[in-house]
Amino acid sequence: MNGKYLEYGIFKRIEFKLISKDHFLLISNFVINSKRKMLDLDFTLRAHNVSLRLKLFFQHSNI
């Protein structure tokens, strides 16, 4: 899964680095819409036949 990028809405790039079967690191590089106070991203990551359901909330106070 290393080096895989996916385009998703307002996000410019999302990179998953698989550490092990049950642990992974999520590095995100995204564009902030100044009119939004919270971004809600919901998607599924499949790795090693394991489905991980992620729901991420990004809160901004200085935008």
C-alpha cells in the first residue's frame, strides 16, 4: 500500500503507509475551504483482507 494516492473531494492527496496488518499511518495533504469549520471524510481502506472503516474529522480554528 506504500506510495498509493487517492483523490477524494477537497483533499489533494491522501497517503497510506502500511506498517503492519493492523497498524497503519495516515498522512494527509489537503486543501482547506475557509468557509468550512469541519471536514468529514468517510471511506474504507482494505489491506491484507482486513477492512478498516475510518471516519476522520478535521477541526480548524485559525482559518
